[in-house]
Amino acid sequence: MLRRKFNVRLHESADPLPKAPYVVISNHANFFDPWIVGHYTTEPIAIMMNEFGFKASAMTRWYLRNVGCFSKKKGQSDAQSVKRAMKSLRAGYTLLVFPEGQASWSGKTQPIYPGIERITKKVKAPLVLYRLRGNFVSKPWWSTGPARKGEITVFRKVISAQEVTERTADELRQEICSFIQHNDVKACADVSFSGTDITAGMEMVLWYCPHCHSRNTLKMDKNTVRCDTCGTEKVFTPNLQIEAPAPKEPRDFYDWYKAQTELVQQDLSAISSTPDRHLIHDSHVSQVKVDYKGRVIMLDTGELDLYGNTLVFSGQDGVQTFPLADLFHPVFQGKNILEFDCNNSDYQFRFTHTALSQWLSYLLYLKGYGDWERTGYIFQQ
């Protein structure tokens, strides 16, 4: 069904699969990526999956477990999931891991979490690398519109068990980073896609007008993004290119997203001299908790402010202060929930008025994301 839905094909250069068990690694940008990659694995498979996915109905949890999924805490190391991965491989199961830890916001492969290369070496298993082209453009994870019809091409490279044994963990990690590195919007610039409601859901991602430089003034309608401040309208094609782009302005969705991250880094460049500088504000934020049936439980409502050294939630029940030195693993959950760990407790905030990507970008770059981008992997968090 997915092959027809997304027009999935295996590239003719793909290496033949080795004998199971082996470790499968892929880039990640589409909710259906596990099924797309899993389609090319004929043996029983164990899938390392974000634990948030198990916060759902009993039927969904039953389905996930029966197709081989097991949970891992998103955005951080998880000793229990590592043990489960090792156990699965030693029992003869193929293991599927998306080492970015979360789906890409922009279609560009994100820094990976190291560790899977060491697991692979310990069990002396072959390593099967996949790179998916067209998965993000076909259906970005944040999109609330219908999937676009185009083409998803699957590339595959196999590193034998002998090569895994001979190479160092660092060499394997670099090989993984190099092969799965991909910019889907750029790669699909000349690929034909068809679809409607291209900007549906984009309000969770885009928040900056590159024409007048205002923030949080964008409105999305069908295929168009409009700035309420300057009135500029940008029309997106189904493959996320911008029709008739203005000189020195973004030519596609990735360019727009990159302009936002550059603005964030520019804002943060002065933090060392003014660590208490106010950065962003939202007056309509809910503190929530998602239970294991997938229900979002409201805990409090109020305002959220980010400073160079502190995140502050001013709710009806009082003020909560989160020093950034004690705040770790900021990630998104669902489509509009920010989650992080502070002093060994998890916190979740839901956004309905400002783009979640704005808050996550500031927090990530404050925690060292720029260094992770340069190396290709995450460290010292």
C-alpha cells in the first residue's frame, strides 16, 4: 500500500542484503519511514521507537509491540533500550534504528546520536545503511495536509560484519553520518510532485518573514504563506519550492528554515556578554502531561519566557524557573508539544499561538546544537 501511495522504489545501485541478523540505519523525515525501510527487510525486525508513540490506545500499543517496536526515550541515551537492542540482535532479529532520534524539521539530516556503532561492533553484525530521497517532500512529519504524490527513492549500502569488526567505532560513525546525510528539499527540486494544501501545518515551523523581518506574523492558507505585517505572499509548489522567489530571499522551504536558524544564532551571539537577555515570549502556553493512553492532561496555563540563561513559566498556579544549565534533551512530541528534562523531571508545554520550532531552535542552539551540526553527531549533553 505504501509503495503505491508514495511511489517507492529501490535504487538500482542498492547493495544486496546480508544474512540476518543485521543493524539497519536510515535518515528520518516521514511518519511512514519505518514501514518504508522495513518493507525491504524480509526477516523478523525489532524497531527502536520514541516512547511517546506508545502513549496511545491499547489497540495501538498492541499493534506496535506485535510488529516489533520497543520504546526509547526521545532525544537522549536510554540504557534499557540499548539492552533490548542487544538482546534482539542476539536472538536473531534485525534491528532498525533512526539515529537522528527525531524526524527532520527541514528535510535535512540532523546530527545523529552516537552509540549504535558500538552496539553493532559488540554483536559483530553487518550494518545496512539506507538513505531515503523524497520522503520529506512527500509528507513532512509536521504536515496536516494530504500526502503529495511524487517518488521516494531508497538507497542502500551494506557494511559487512568483517568490515564492522575491522573498523573503529569512530570510523563507523563517520560512515553512517556520511551516507545518510541528505537535504530532501534540494534533492527533489527538479522532481515532479503533485498535491494540495502544501502549507497546512507549516505554522508549526515557519515564524519569520524574510521580506520585512517581522516574527510570528505568518498565516498559512492552502499553498500560500502570507505575512500580516508587510502583506507579502509566498506560494509553495508541491515539492516545496517557492514560486517566483524574490532576489536575496529564500528559494525553497529549506532556505526559509535555514534563514530562521541563522537568525536564532545571531540573537544568541550576544548571550555571553548579556546572559539574562530576553529572547522570546508566548502568552498562551499550556503545561501538560500526556498519559499512556495518549490523553493530553492540562496541568496549568500561562506565559512562557526564554532568557539567555533561564526558561520561565508564569502560570495560574505560580512561577516555575528552569535554569538552562540544568535543562537537557529538548525535543518535540506530537506536533505541538515541547518536552525537556530538568533536575531529573520531565516537563511538557503545548504551543498553539507560536511555532514550536522557534522555541526548540533557541533551546537547541543554547545547548550546543551548532557544534553538533559541524561534527554530524551529538555529544556532551
